[in-house]
Amino acid sequence: MPIIQSVDRAFKILDLFNEFTPELKISEISLKLGLNKSTVHSLLKTLKEHDYISQNVETGKYSLGMKLVERSNFLMNSMDIRSIAKQPLVELSMDTGLAVHLVILDGHTGVYIDKVDSPTAVIGYSRLGRRVPVHSSAVGKVLLAYQSEEARNEILENYHYQKHTEKTISTYQAFQEELTKVLENGYAIDDEENEPGITCLAIPIYDHASKVTAAVSISAPSAQFAGDHIHPVISKLKQTGVAISKKLGYSSTLAQA
């Protein structure tokens, strides 16, 4: 089925904006997309008319519009898993004093759909809606490990193993070995692979069809997971995974630490 070129271009414009590029000039958008300014101007005018794009009247630069915030809030609020998982996440954070996250797989990356910060362990990079690489994050490893072989291969085809720290997994073979460990252990570890000085642990969340539909992670400065301190946290994390999965209709008993 052929795609509609103008719609495709409009979405590509929206995709240009992120936390590192919150504003762009029309000339920058034109250059990045390889389109002439008149075409870009028409697309921006349409997006602006529907509040998906806004323009700074002083600088003339464009940024994402408030309609995206409205749509995002609607989507987040409509996700049953967020409401179902909320209380267990809060209880886990209170019990451990650590930051807790709920993440789903979207395409080739994980997306944070909920988080519970702790006064002693506020993890700034895990804001709602942010995407996280599958190869360098505990949640990404979990979400990918429990996919079918076909789905994993599709996601990893031409995948770029970007180095975020010195510890980041950087090859296909090493990542495959890591996914095998995840399946054997029932949890994943991000040992300062995504953020220096931060360690994350993650476990899978199953739905009524026994499919892994999300991952829950717990994060803290690496020193807090040193030595045997990590084992009680993994146990509590798995217990939370069982509780949420049962609420989603999963009937099997997950392995305990």
C-alpha cells in the first residue's frame, strides 16, 4: 500500500525535534529533510494550524506544539497497565527507597510510560516518554529477550550498538549472550552501560496471554547494589513483577529470586 508523501513528510518534521533539538529554523528543517523551503513552509503551516507545531514569534524558530502533549496525555491515561501497575510500583519504591520505572517496547526502543522517583535516588534521564536503547538498558534487554526469535532478528537487523559508556555492549554476539543470561536469570542488569555511575535491574511483566508486555526496572547509584546488597532488591523486584502480572491476568508462577 503506497504512503501519502505529504503525510510522511509531516511526520518526518515532527521526528526532527527531541530533547537535544527543541527548536529548528525552517532552513535547518529544509536541509535535514532535503526539501525546498516552500514545501517545508507549507507543511509547517498545516502542522501549526492544528497545533502540532508552534513558532516563536521573536526568533521565528519552530518547536513541537501543545497538541502533542494533549494526545500524549490521552494515550498515557488510556493505558490500563499504567493504572494497574501504579500501586505496586509505588510500594516497591517505598520499600527499597529507589527509583522505579515502567517501560514498554515500541519499535526498536523502549519507552518510559511511568516512573516513581525516590528522594534518595532521583534518576533524571528516565523521564516519561523518553526512549531508551534496548542494548544498553536493563528494561531493553528484558523486553527483547522475551520476544520471539523472528521479532528479535527484525529489531536487531542493521541495529547500531552505540557506546554510551565504556561498559556498553557493542556487538551482536555479546548482546545475544546477554539476552541468554536474561532468560536464564529471569532479570536483566544494566551495569553502568547506559549512564555512568547508575545501575539498573529489570524484570518482565506478563499479560493474560503469557506475553511479556512491559518491563519494570529499579535504578540507583551503583554503590547501592554492591556485593550482596543486590540480591534482596532483585527478590523484591521479582515479587512486584508477579503482582503486576497477576493483575493483568497472568496465571503462571514466575520464578523467585
